[in-house]
Amino acid sequence: MSTVLVVEDSVTQREMITDLLKGSGLTVTVATDGVEALEHIQEACPDLVVLDIVMPRMNGYEVCRRLKADPKTQAVPVVMCSSKGEEFDRYWGMKQGADAYIAKPFQPTELVGTVKQLLRG
């Protein structure tokens, strides 16, 4: 079974994403900001990371850059999930190494479908 790390500072969003992914048969761990996310990943590398962008302590762009720069974690797919839905935000997210970018509010099927597709990749 695949493990997904959900990195999201909003409790509501974090719970909603966690419930969606658990409902589709995945194991989910959570982190509330970028620093905590990197600590989690050092301890137990997930199969995929769902990453918010705007967070305290370290934003999602920085987390993604660090994951993709580290040989141990560069192959872990990253799905950026953010309320920053402009074309530039999407472009910048992909430029940091994100494998997919989903703008909030999103359709549950879009998130689950994207995660499943990347896990199969």
C-alpha cells in the first residue's frame, strides 16, 4: 500500500485531503508546514507528497526544491495543491520540480486521480 504525505497548514483542508486519500485506499501521514514535512521525509520517505504552497516556516516551493535536489528523495512525486491558481503559479510550481499542480478548490476526483496516476508512474 502506498503512503502519501499531506503537507497543509489549514486543518480543514488537511482533513479533507486526508479523508479523500484514505478513502481511496492510501496510507496518509500529515505535516503542518514545510519544516515538519522535511523532518517526516527524513524519518520515513513517503511514496508521494501532496504539498500546499503558502505555509509558515517554509513554503511549498522551497520544500519541493529541497526534495528534488536530494538524490534520496528526487524520485518522490510531488503534487502541489494550492489556492494560488494563476498560470504563473502553476508554471513556477512545475519549475521547482513538482510533478503535478492542482489549484484549490479542486474536484475530489481530480486530486485522487492525479495521485493514483503518479503512484502508478
